[in-house]
Amino acid sequence: QVHLVEYGGGSVQSGGSLRLSCSASGFPFRGYTLAWFRQAPGKEREGVAGITQDEFVKYADSVKGRFIISRDNAKNTLYLQMNNLNPDDTAMYYCATEGRRLEVSLLVSSAYSDWGQGTQVTVSS
């Protein structure tokens, strides 16, 4: 059974940094595509960053140059380093996984089969 647990969220001021982690179990981690999504109140869930099994990465335009996605297959953990945060980054952040190799749909939520419960990130101005 796929199990994803996000942690590392919190409250920071604009310009600050946070590192999110997603601990995974119940599936062959290194063989799965992984991604981070976020959802702010009243808005649709949006893809933030994704990474394939062979470490092809894709970022949303809104976070390019500020966020870095990475994976540690030895630790079954996905990371999202978030720098220069601003209030528009405030949202619940979710990790997701999918057994297929995704590229075109790497940031499309409907392409993913399993999700974590989320961790809240709040950025104040």
C-alpha cells in the first residue's frame, strides 16, 4: 500500500526558505515518478515541480529559479527546497506519485494515482 507523508511546512516571512520532505513507503520508490502540488484556499490544485525516475525535472513558471525538487532513492524521500518565498506561495503542499514515467503530464494532477495528506506553508509579507 502506497504511503506518503509530507513534513517541513510552516510559517515564514517573505524572502524566507523552507524545505519540504515527503517520506514514502509501500512501493518501489526509485521506479516511480514523483511531484509536488499545492492548493490555496479557493483555488485549484496546481503542479509545482515534478521529477521522473531518471530525474528529468519540470517546474511551474511561478517557481522556476526559486524551488528545487530532488529525490533520494536510498532514503525513499522526495524533497522540495523553496527559496525566496512570497505570499503567493501560501498553500497546502502535497506530494504525489505515479508508477508510469510522466513527462508531458508531469505537473498534471489527474496523472497521479497516490497522494499524501499535505503540509501547510504560510508566507507572510
